[in-house]
Amino acid sequence: MKDTDYKLLKPNKMKIELSTIKRIAADIKADQEWVNDSHTSAEHQGIKSGLDMLISHLEHTQEVKPSWFHKADKHIKNGYWYVKLSDIKFG
């Protein structure tokens, strides 16, 4: 493999809005044309549950409050971040 080939294989980083993910999930969940027996029905239920868990996880992780680091008084010196010990919150 050449070095130039590697560049073609690098993954793309995309930002997708949660509303877009919800719309795609709704389309996938609504597609029941391929469900024709108890096995595919169980598979479809699993897919729907997985999509619901994904959306729930994304909704909860977006609500995370800024960490102590964003509030702390900090300085950069020689490429290192320095903060006061009293500003650091553990646990």
C-alpha cells in the first residue's frame, strides 16, 4: 500500500444534527416491508430498540454541564496548562 492510498482510507468526520439522526431512525423503524416472520419481526424489534437507545444516549450526553476545567482560572506555560489545586473538582 502506498502512502497516498492511506489518505484515501482515512475516515470522514461528519457532524450530524440530532434531529437528522431522529428522522433517519424514524424512517428505519417505519420500514416493515422486509418483516415477514417471527425471526425478522424479532430482528426489527431489536433494531428499533437499538435506535431508541442511541437517540436516548445522544440526548443525555448533550445535556452534560461544562466541567470544572472550563470554569477554572488557567494559564498556559511552555505548552502545559496550569490551574489552581482549589479549582480542581474530583469525582
